Amino acid sequence: MNGLSSSASIDYALTFITERCCFKPFGLDFSFYLLGYVTTMRAWIQILLVVFIIFSSFSRADSTGLTLQPRIQVNAPQVKFQDDTQRWLNAHKVVRVGVWGPSHPPIGEGMVRGIYQGIAADYLAILQDSLQITFELHHYQNSTEARAALAHHDIQMLAMWNPERWPSHTTRASLPWLLDNPVLLKRKQEENTSASLSHFSLGAMSDDILAVPLKKAYPGSILRSFPELDQAINAVAYSQINALWINRTSASYLLHSRQIAGLEMVPDTTLTNLNLSFGIDSSESQLLDAINTALQQIPLASRLRIGSGWGLDSGAIMMQNPLGMTVEEEQWLKGKKRIEVLLHSQRPPISFVSPNGAPEGLMIDVLNRLTREYGLNFSLLSYQNSSERDALINTHPDALVLNDWVQGEVAPADFFTPVLSSAMVVIMQRDVPLPENFYQLKGERMAIVGDNPLISTLETWYPTLRLSKSENLYQALDLLKNRSVRGVVAPQFVAQYMLSLAPYSGLRIAATVPTASTELGFKAQAQGEIPLQIVDKALRGLTPDQLISLSIPWRQAEPEGIDRFSNKNLLSFLILAILFITTLVASIFWIKSLRRALQTGEQAQKDLSDQLNFTQTLIDNAPVALYARDLEGKLLRFNQGWAETVKRDGAMYTGKTLEQIDNVNQDALQRLESQYQHALETGESQQWSGPFTVDGQLHYLSGWTVPWRDRNGKICGLIGGWLDITEQQAMIERIRQTKAALRQANASKAAFMQSMGHEVRTPLNAIIGLLEMEIQQQQSAGNSSENLPLIWESACNLLSLIGDVFDVFRADDQQLQGMVRSVNLPQLIHSTVALYRLQADEKHVHIEVDTALKTDHFDTDSLLIIRVFSSLLRNAIKHSTGKTITVALFQGRSEPGETRVPLVLEVSNEGELLDPSQPDAETTAPVWSETGIPLSVCQQLATQHGGEIALESDENGTVVSFYFQAPPSSLTAAPISTPATEGINILIVDDYPPGRRALQQQLESWGHAVFIAEDGAQGLNKWRNQHPTFDLIITDCTMPVMDGFAMTEAIRAEELRNEQPPVPIFGLTALTSFEATARCLSVGMSECLVKPLSPQALHTILQRHFPHLSLTQPENEQAPLHSSLKEEMVKLHQQDAESLKMNLLQENRDEVSRLAHRISGSASLLRDVPFIEKCKQLENACDTGMCWETINDYAQQLFACMSQINAELLEEIAVDNHSSAS
């Protein structure tokens, strides 16, 4: 560390001569003459020393090489450096490092043997591996030579460096690798204060003395230097010096390793810290960056392992800011160096001044503890009265004041963590009778210290007490001794201490003051907020047990001046005599018992051998593999199961680690090794499982690892085992595959049912539409037929029946949402019952169905009916104890003016309907199990749809009723309209030109004004700039640029913002699902129209939204297409086919789906059902995530259909052209 400065060394030597060599022969004092001679000699020596330093600066110090020998080895981190740093490391594979001085354990030692080991060596070894370089060590005699070598670039870095100790503009410090601070090592009987070290000898290492700072910190002390640490510590131990200035790390290590007793460490404030870093040549910036980067990457576990290996605690390793101070607090502490504290000098045992002038007391011990734990330095300022305290506060505005006591209930805001809590008591004379309680002291005169926080409380609640305020407790107790007062009010902690002193042996604690306990702590002044926060953080860092241990010595102080030696020794003698006699008698009986034990020893040994053989046999034949390993992972014991799994004789692996097992895959062994290490580090059992390949055969093992300890609790190794679960794992995998196959089959079934439902409904819808047109044409012609309405009604019933059947089979699909439609309720109930008749027959249960409805068709949610009724029917079948289950459906009486009819669906059986083991509180999500949805969830579903479920149960059975309401369905054909009298303005938004033109022709033929837009963006702009105002917007839902959904949302938002009335918007889509309709309505559309859109359907929708118009019913379904429209459709078919082929090659699923939807618009316009189905088939394949092979097959079918349609259109165009020419 830093050498003694030349001037300071000369001053020290000549002062020693002056003090020691003064003599007085013949009674004369020659010290004056000697002092003048010494002064002259000091000047000459300083001149010669300067000349020597100047001359030596031109020479280089010699160094000796050392071998790096780390003691604590850890894995070096793999670090990725910046490019310029890595290039520097590649170009400098050898880095010269300087060390100096004698051995300084545990930082660095072994130099006399030509090696270098210690904490610095351990970190150098880590850096050597991380940087991929070699450190060449050079040893110098002292720090001056080493720093000179660094300045001359003979070396590139120093092994240890502290920038505060050795400030230099040519040296830069790395991140610290050791957190350290200076201490004074002294004998325990020595005093701890700076004043006690004045005029005493203070030692330090020869290369460690800071003469000026030490002289300033300990004025008048005599400095002595030592070349070796052992010499210095022995000098303290054998009273050759009073104290040794040393770093804490070395002091702790040497006290522990040398087993030196009777010494203690006292914090020193000469320097802020002695943290050690690497000193790097300022010209080697890349080396500094590399070292800092590597140090940052060293794991905390590795740092702790190095520190614990050398006996260091975590405070030297873990963090540089143990208090978690803010930047403002660190800057304040760095600028102030010391925290000033104002202490009362006459408040024992809290704070007082000893006869030798040193401050003592509980708070002094607390401050010393904070200094030792966190390196905080304090400056103590004492006062005797309030005037002195006020003067100190004015001159030291940021000083902390020791608030003797405050009430815990009314603690001020600037009062932080308390040090001590104590009740208030009353001290009285021993010869005075004790009061039963504090209330008996009313009217008495009581002494109390003037700043006691209870004064205001006592004056308020006990006004009859006469309080005599004193300056300190000594005055109050003197008043009590003189019987001027009846008692003294003081904290119990202080009272116990004072009464243990000889002058107050005639006093005792007589009663407790019935108030809240008081607390002892610090208080900040106007500018003392920051130091108070720092001290509060330090106090919160101390555990309650540590604070209690600090207060214990002051709770019962030994009385002064009282001779208790005789009584105490007599009691000790009696105790020792009793213990001796007891030990003697016990020894006699113990010897007899040992003789009996020796007689049974052989038998016990035989029994133990038999037990060991039994245990070994039990372990060897256990069905699981068992083994034991030591701390290094070497195999100690194993059983037959272990050898069978490894498929080797276990004896060949005894004493070997996991990595040496050559017939098991290494990655699995590495995972198992990490489990071993984790178990050893945490001391807790570990569970593991995974695949292992043994001799090329796959095994699944599930095992455990438990650390085993000796009788002292030290971990000595591991005990573990495993169970071969290969067959169970294979079964689980088969179950998983079966489950996946069932899920796929269920999804395929759902897709099939959806597709079939669409396939069946499409021709029925066409039939119903044609029948409606035929009926209307006959009505227009004045003809009537009874068969056509019957056929139309039968077709509607068939469509409803088909819908019910598909809903029954799809009801268990949780993703499927229901929708209100016309439902034949009796038919739906019978269809649902038919599904469960086989299940009922297996239990020999008959299901009877009874319906009593005035009409069969109602507009309701069929999925809701199926789900609730199926759940009730499943539970009835499962839990029925009788032979019959009755299902009844009937309707109630509706209120006048109410269009909805009350309906009741009852399920009754003999027995309980629900499983009694099911809890009452079910989850709100549907739970699809063997017995369907739980009753509570059925109730929720019914409530959400305006219904209710009621349960009635008695000894005869259970009846569950489902109450709901639904309006009857209307199955009459639409009436014929009269001719139109006026038209409306309609905006058509569609990206498919033929579709736009066909719809335009249809609407214009009815007398309406039609405007065209090719996408949503154009439609939105035309609506914003509408001239004239649009009465209706008909938009396609799926378009490029902006689709119909986005356009509708934008229009509705602007209407709301501008407070405009909403314009009717009809959405036009080829999708027939509930989700498509729900999305149209959710964005604000008025209607959702499904392609192909018949004139009759459009006619009906227009009449619904514009009742003031009289629309003419068209005579034909659709007007023939014009030749130009057919030509445009052929051209668009060819363009769409090319785009579709390109996207199929690119496997662009979204674009293929969009094109299929676009082509379906043309198919709807042509009303070609096979063409429409091919388009929807391809679109559904893309949307449901089918494989590309299936998508390509559907695309080829569509291409073939498009080619046929194009050929037919071309033929029609040729015929039309020929007819026009003729």
C-alpha cells in the first residue's frame, strides 16, 4: 500500500531522537541544544533525500518473476468483447502485471516462494481465462517501485489499486473486486476513542503508513512501522504497541487463521474505504474495458465462493452500497465525511462522559456498531443543558439530535426508526410503602427531567400531581434521596441502570405510569433530513436481536462501591461443591453402567451386523434403483436396480463420476449432474424425470436426489434413486395420440356437419324461393292453387326439420353460437329424445314425450333448447331409479298485447336428477361431461336468454322445469305490391363489376337512382360528398383497399360525431354463417343480405325499410344479362383464374380465400348453384386451415367449372351478336 513520505519519515525519526535522547547531566537541560542540532540535521537529510530521489528517477527498479497459483478456482465466464477490445486482446497475448511488498494475506502471499496466491490471484486467474491471455507477474519490493514501473510502461497493470490511496493521472482503476475499509486492531481492554490513542503507539505496515492522515486523525500518537503482518499483530497482542492500522479483510483473516485471542477491531475513519481494484495503465484503455467487462460477468455465486474460501463475509463481496443510499445521500456523505450527532453528557446510560473524558452509553455503542457494519463516521458533540444544545444547533444546522424519549403514539414526523422502547416508571425510597397503583400518588410531589415527553400528559390527565422539573436525572434522584419529593418519573431502562449504582441502592421502582411506552431515537434539524435518512437506513439494517444485544449491558449495570465479593464467592463455592459431589456420584453410576454396557456390547454388535445385512438385502432387492455419491459426485453405493438400468456391473463405476458412464447419452448425464449440483448448493431434495438412452435403447426415468448429512449437519454427499417409467410413458403417449385423433375426428365431424348443412339447405332455399315466386305470379294473374301453398309450407317444415337435426348433432360444439330462427318445438324435442333412447334402453328406462301446443313453430334459439334439454335428459337417465322418464312440453297463457308465448319444458324421473357429489358452486364456463352442463350453468344460460329453471324434488322423484318465452312463427307468403310511384337514391359499393351492373339494372328498373363505387374507400368519399343525399347504401362485405365493414364503421362514427341520422346500409355477403350476420350487425349495418340475392328478397327488404314507397313486384326472377356484361364477366374470370393460380403457387392462404369469395359474386350473379358451391368449398378450405393438397384439389374443380361457364357465356355472346346483326 502507499509508502511513508520522505518528509514524514524524517519527522518521525528526528522526533523520536528528540523525545528519547534528552538527558540532564549535572541537573542541566540539554534538550534545547539537541533540538537545534536535530533541526540542522533534518534540513541536511531532506536535501540529500531530494538529491537521491532525483538521481534514482533515472534508474529502473529490478523485479522478480512470479508464478500465478490460484487457490479458489471457479468457472470463468465466457465474455463477448467489443471489436476494438477483441483486436487488442488478440494482439497482446501476454500482459505484464506488477505486485509488491511482503505477503499480505489473504489479498496476496507466497512471493518469497516464487508464487502468487490470494484473492487477487484468484481474480487474475478468472480474467486470464475470460480474456484468453497470459498474465506475466513481476514482483517489486514496495509500492513506489511498482508504480514507477507502471509509469515507465515496464508493466501494464497493478494487481491491486485504490484510487483514493494512490491518486495518479497515469493510472486508472477497474471495477473493485474487493470491498474493504480500514480498522484499528487493538486489545479488548483498550479504549475505543481517538482521544484514548493520543500519545500512544500506533503501528502500520512499512508500505502502509499514511503519516499525515494518521497524525491528523490521532494527534500526538507515535507511529511505528512493521515489515511483516505477523510481527505487527504480535506487537499488538503482546502490548508492544497500543493499536495497529490495517484493512479489515486482513485483520479478520489473520485473527481467524493465527487463532489470536483478546483482540478486537475498531472502525477507522482515516480513509473512506480501502476497496481494491486493478490499476491499469491509462494508455491501455482497451485492457481496462476488457477487465471491467469480464468482472461484470463474474456470477455472484463465484464471487461468494472466492470470498467464503478466504473467510470473508458477504459484505466484502455482494454490493458496494449496502444501505441502498440514493445519489443525493452518497454525494452528501462524500462531501461531509462525518455525520454530526448532538449528545447530552449527563444522561446515563443513554449518553454520558466517563471520568477520563470519553463518551459512553447505549447510543455510543449503537453509533460504533453502525460504523463497523456500514463504515459510517460520526462526529460527537456533547452538551449539558438546553442553552448549550441550542448554540450547537445554530452552529451545526445539519447535526442530528439524540431525542432522549418520545411517546410512540405521538412520535413526530422527523423521528425515524427507534433504537429502544421503554415504559415510564416511578422511583421511590425503599423504606416507603409501595402504592397499589399510580392513581394513589395524586397530590404528591414528583420530580421529572425537564424534557421528559410525559410532562404534558401528566399535567393534562393528572392535574393534582405536583411536578418538580430538574435539569437532569441526577438532580431528580438527589431530590428523592433528600425526601424533597415522593418519587421520580423516569424511563424503566434508565431507572434500572441508575438503581444498580451504589449511590442509589436505597431506591427502588415502585409503580408504572399508565401511559404508552416511550421510544428512543434520533431527530433531525432543519437541514438534517439527509443524514437522518442515512442513519435510519442503517438502523433498519440492524436486526431487533442486534439492538437488544447492544442494550443488554446497560440494563443492569454493576453497582459501584458495593462489596459483593464474599457473598458471591460463597454462593459460587457452594454451587461448585454441589456440582462436584453430583458429578462424583454420577461418575460412580456411569462406571457401573459402562460395565453393563461392555457385557452387552458384543451382542449389540452382532445385532447391528444382522441389521446391516438385512438393510443391504432390502436395498439390493428393491424394485427401484438406489445409489449414493460423495461431494465430488463419485459413486459410493448402488443396488441391483441401478446396475440393471445402466446395464453394467456397478462395481466398474464405483468411485467414478457420472461423466465416466460411457453407455448413456451425455446430454442426459449433464442434466442429471446439474440436479446433483443444485441439491448440494441448496441442501434440498430434487425431483427429476426425462429420457435416457442406454446402449442405444430409450428409457424414461423418474428420480429423486436427497443430500445426506453427518451428525454435525454437514452435507457429505447425495442419496438418490429412480424408477423406470418407460412403459407408463409409452402408454401416456398412446393416450395423447388417441386424444389428438379423437379431437381431429370431432373437428372433422363438425366441419362435415357444417358443410352438409349448407349443402342441404341451399337447394331447399332455392325451392322455397321459386315456390314463393310462383305463388305471387299466380296471385298477380288472379289464379289460385291449393297445392302450391301446401308444397311451400311442407318445404318450410322440411327446412326447419333439417335445421333441428343438424343443431342436435352440433350442440356439443362449444364454439358454435346459436341464433333465433323458426323452430318446430315438438319435432325438436322428439329428435333430441331419439338420440338418448339407446342410452335409456340400456338402463331399462322408457322415455315418454307429451306435447300440448297450439302451434308447433316458434322463433327461438334451437341450440339453447337442445343444450339445456340434453343436459336435463342425460342426468335424468343416469340418476333415475325408476322405469319411466316423462318429458312434457306445453304452453301457458300470454298477457294481452304480448306477442311472446310462455312455454314450459319439464323433465321428471324417479330419483335425484343431479349427482349429489357435485358442489353447489359450479364454474360459470360450460363443463361438458357425461351428464352434460351442470344445473347452475343451465340456470345461467336460461337467465341470459330470459328464461328460468325450477327444481322440485321429494321422495317420489325430481321434476326440473325450463321456463322460456318465444313468439309463434309466421309461415305465410309475402303479399303483392302495387306499382311504384317514386324512387330513392341508392349507392352500390362492390369491387365485382358484373355484380354491380346486375344490381344496378335491377334497381333502376324499379325507378331508383343508382350510384356506383368500386371499393369502400370510394364509397366513403362519395357518401361524404353526396349530391344528392343517399337514401340507401348497399355494400359488399369483402373488398380490397377498404371492405364494407370498415366503411360502415367509418360512416357510423361520422354520423355520431356530426349528429346526422343514420342512413340504412345493407351488407351483401356470400357467407351464410351466424358469425357473418353478427359481424354485419355489430359494425352498424341495417341488414345482412346473402348472395345470391333474389329480386323477391331485395323487394321484401326495401319494402320493410321504406314503407312509404309502393314497389312494383317484378314479373320474372331476374332480367337476362346484357352481352357486354357477359363479355366483362368472361374477362374477369380469366384475370381471377390467373391471380388464383399465382397465389396457389405462393401458398398465400388469405389471398386465395379472398379470390374465391370474389368469384362467388360472379357465380351468384349467374345463379349457377354448382359454381357457387365450388367457390364456397375453396373459401371454407382456406378459412378452416385445411392442407394445401386439399385446397389445390378444390381449386382445380373451380378452374374446370370456370372454364365451362366461360364457354357457355361465349356461346351466348355469339348468339346475342348474331341476333343483333340479323
